[in-house]
Amino acid sequence: MTRLRAFAAKLCGWVAGACVAAMMLLTVVDIVLRALASKPIPGVFEIVELLLACSFFLALPATFLRDEHIVVDMIDGMAPRQVPLLKRISAALGVAVLALMAWQGWIAAKDSLIFGDVTFDLSLSRIIYWIPVLAGMIVAALAALVMAASSDADRRKDDA
Amino acid sequence: MSVAAITILCVAGLLALIFARVPIAIALAGTGLLGYAALDGWAKALKMFGVVPFQLASAYSLSVVPLFILMGAVASRGNMAKELFEASNAVFSGIRGALANATIGSCAMFGAICGSSIATAATFSKVAIPEMRRHGYDSAFAAGAVASAGTLAVLIPPSVLLAIYSIVAEESLPKLYAAAFVPGILLAALHVVAVFVVARVRPDRVPRVAAMKLAARLRAAVGMWKLGILFFFAVFGIYLGWFSPTEAAAAAAFVAIVIAFATGAMGWRELVDALLETAYTTAAIFFIVVGAFIFSRFIVLTQFPNVLAQWVLAAGVRPVSIMLVVIALYFLLGTFLDEVSTILITVPVTLPMVNGIGFDGIWFGIFVTVMCTIGLISPPTGMTVFAIQAQHPEIPVTRIYLGTLPFLAADFVLVGLLIAAPSLVAWLPSLLGM
């Protein structure tokens, strides 16, 4: 289970990292083409925005699986025994927040599809942008669920 | 229930959740949703809850964040810190406190590129602290110097924190970067002055180290070239009109990778690690941005920032008194909140009030960032102090805090200067015609 969790986190990180690399390369190529041939890549902003959505949301499950959220951990020193329970409660709250976001996002995405929303330059369907957002939210909710169900021993194994 | 009661309940709930170790992003999103629903009904609140993450995820202005983080991740793996420390040491060689000043100079330059105070402090604690201790420096002072110098990373451009502020305050990032130059260099200079003061008062803590020969100094100074090139692409490229901030970040990250590969400091494995670190860090920051935007939608709905600003103006409170309260607020928050959360949570409330007493959003961005540098070395949760303690467990954390005191004083001197002379911030942007 621990290994599987670590692999899943890495997989999310690899895909999101590849999107960041693609964003960087695309922007650099656009700069070079614009400077040398006055021919920028058409719709580069829109592709960067898509890659940005992919990099943010596809890495989000890893934040849960790696327990790398930004937290105020002053309580660790005051009540160390309560920390595992608090972590599980936090993960359960994470499930609720992400599930709600995904549900409402799903409704908004359906509206976008019905209205035929497209981007300005490349006329890309907005639903393409919604796919990584929803996929990331759903997988992150599942990741939070796994963390909420993980025993303290499992977490300690992860930390080690 | 009245708007005021809902606002107080939600803010209290937010603080309770944060202290109960709930991730800040989740605490912000949850309380923001509940508050919004209490004021405007569940239908609108849920709709907002589903749409905000999508709007932010595809906001082009946010693309600067992962690209600058990538540049920093590559720079911190590319052996640039040691060369820079040696180069800075060559510059200050021969004067009392040279090694501490070299630490401040190299942290300022490295931190500017790296963007992360914690990464800068962690990197230089391995490079600078052993060197200072070897030459007889007091351990607490050496660690305090690195912890404090690491905080310069969030102020000197290009700064990820300023990029986040520009998004939440809707201010121009190039203008913010231009505005941060003078205060950033001034803060580094004040830290140098702090070293000289300690060297004069307690010379036993800061021994004199033999001067390097001129040829050796020149050879070492050449070691700055890599960060010089990155700085040129990341910052000057924007003001030369070559790049937008996102393009500057992409070009600088690309050049960092090329330099690291060309000098043999990095291979494919390290590049993959840097990309993984970028993805993980970006996701953690972004999730807080989402939570903070949801919470700020609720705060805007309460009209609390405007009411507060109007009340302050109507009450005729002196601007200096207001600024003292704002300083106290940020000092307090800095003792337990990280700098990204501090900015995202507070700016929607404090900016209108500060605008009301005559300070603009650019000035406030620099002011808040300086306050964040103070939070990074303030007990009980000074993050750069912890980063150093993790590398040097033999130095007690209380001694590191004591070592930061001269630099904390320097930080507060800058805060005073910013309030007394706001033109320190406005001078460079107006010179550049921004």
C-alpha cells in the first residue's frame, strides 16, 4: 500500500512536471520564433493556460499522498498524541471539500459543453480545460480518502 | 444572523481549523464556502465553489509561479551556491565580518534566483555555516546570519511571493519587481550594517579572517557569472521589453537548465527531480491560492474591507497608528503562518484600508513582503530558522533565534524607512516610466 501510494504520487508528479517542462519549452520556442522570424506560435497563451491547469491539478493528488500540505503545526509540540487523529480529520475534510468542488465543477463543465464555449484564438472547446481540472479534483479526493483511512503505522512507514 | 456575526464566526472558525492542523487551503475553502452560503444562499455559494478553481487553474498570470519555481529548483541543484559564496567572500575579504557579509551578499543574489527563503537558508547553511565556524565565528551568530539572509529571497526580484501578491492585489508584476529593487538592496545593506555593529560590539563573535590575494579574489569573483546570466534573463529581460513576466520566467528556467547541463552540474536525473519538486511545490501553493480566493469571495460579500476602511477614515485615526496596528497584525501572523498564506488571507482586507490612508498597492506589496521576511525568522515558527536547525541539530533553536536578533532589528529599520519615505518604493518604477 505504501509503495503503491508513493508510486501514484510520483506518477502525478511526473505528468505535472512534464506539463511544466512543456510550458517552458513552448514559451521559449515562441520567444525565439517571434524574435527571429516574427512568427509567434498562434494561440500560445491558450496552450500555456491548458498546460497550467494540467500541472496544477494533476499534481494535487500528490500533495495529499505525500502529506505535503502547508499547515500550522504548532500543536505537534503541545499534543503530539492527537496529531494522527487530527491528520485523519484533515484528510476527511479534504475529501468533503474536493468532492463538493468536483460535483459543482462537473455541473459547470456540462453547462460549458451545452453552450459550446470555445477559446478566443484556437477555438478549443473549454471542456478540454475542464478535463484535467475535474480529473485532478476527483483523484485528489480519492487520495485524501486513502489518507483518511490510513493508519498511523502506515503514515509512519511513509515518513520513514 | 447579522453579517458581522457571520464574519466573526467564520474568521474564528478559520483560525480554529488552522490551529487544529487542518491544511490552510482546506480551512480557507471550507470556511469561505460556509460564510458565502450563510450570506447569499447555498445555490450561489456552491456555484462559486465549483467555478473558482477552474478560473484560477487557467489564469495565464499564474503561469509565472511554476516557471520561477523551476528556475530556483534547477539553480539550487546546479552547484551555484558554493561558487557564489566564494565570489562574495572574495569581495568582502580582509574586513572583519567578511564571511558573514559574504553570506548576506550571496544569499541575496542566490535567493533572488531561487525565490525560496527556506531553500536558500538550507543551501547556505551547508556552505556558509561550517566555513564561519571553522574561522571561529560564534555558532549562533553564524546560523542567525544565514537564517536572516535567506529571507532576502522573498523580497529581491524575481520573487514568487511578489508574483502571488500581484495576482491577489491585481497589481502589475513588472512594477512590483521594479519597486522591490531599492528596498531589497537596502535590506541587504542593513544586514551588512548589522554585521559591522555586532563585530564592533562583540568582536569575539566575529573574528577577522586573513585577506585573500588580489589574483585569488578576481578568480573567485568570476564565479558569479551563472547567476548573473539568470538574473539578466529573469529580471532585466522584462524591463528591456523583451519578455512578459511569464516569458522571462520560462527563458530563465531554460537558461538555468542549459547552464547546469553545460557545466556538468546537472544530469537528467537531477532535472527530473527539479521538475518533480516544481510540480509538488506548485500544487501546494496553488491549492492555497484556490482556498484564499474562495475565502476572499466571502470577505468581499461581507463588505468588511470597505466598512473597515470607511470606519478608519471616519474615526480620524492617525495613519501612523493604523500602520502600527498593521505592523502588529503582520508580525503576529508571521509567527505562525507561512508567507504565502499571510498574503493571500490578509491583503483583500488590509489593502483597502491602507489605500484609504494614502499608500498605494505597489508600496503595500513591498511593505507586506518585508513583514513576511520578519515572520520567517520570528519565533515560534521561523521557517528559515527551522531549515537551519534541521541541517545543524547541534545548534539549539533558541540560540539561532538569538543570532537573528541584530538582523531582525535591521528588518524593522527598513519597515520604519518604508513608512517614513514611501518614495524608496516609488522611485525606480517612476524612473522607468511605469
